[in-house]
Amino acid sequence: MTLTINDTAMTSDQTAHTARQAPGHQNLWQVSWLPGRVLDRNSAITAMVLADHAREPDLNERHRLWSFIESWAAELGLTGSDALDQVSQPDAPGQQHDREGEQPDPEAGQ
């Protein structure tokens, strides 16, 4: 699992979710799976770590990572279950999950 973090964007090799610097706000971030919220940089990193781990198979209260999921989610004001539910929701209107530099594939109908 690799998070790529630069001055204006965060991406992952495990999820299509992204974090981007909020337009006009140097210190605020928007995370694709938390539409309508702005976060500080550290919280955006936490949100991306959660999205990264959400793909873990059989992720539930008995999973070895659950205490971490709960802790990261709590930093965002969520429960672990709520965070995983939100991460797994389809794209919110106006949210783009394209990675920086990638172009849509016209043959894929995108």
C-alpha cells in the first residue's frame, strides 16, 4: 500500500479515492469519500489511510486491523463502520477520483 502525497494532492495505489487541496485554501483539504467536508492535512492523510485499508478482505470487528480502523475513524468524528460505509459508497456528484496525470480511457466509455 502506497500513499503518494504532494503539496496539492494525495493518491493511493489501493483505492481510487483522492484528497485534494481545497480551492483557494492552502491549509484545507477535500477527500473524495467525505464530500462537503474540509479537513486539515493530517486529517486528510488519516482519511486516505482509512480508504487504503478499506479494501482489506473480511474487515469487521474481529479483524486484526479493527482497532486501528476505529481509531482513525474517530479522528474524523466517525465510527469504524460508518467510515467503511462511506468509503464504499459510489462517487458523490461532482467528485472525481481520477489520479493526477491519468487520462480517461475513451474505449471504456468514460
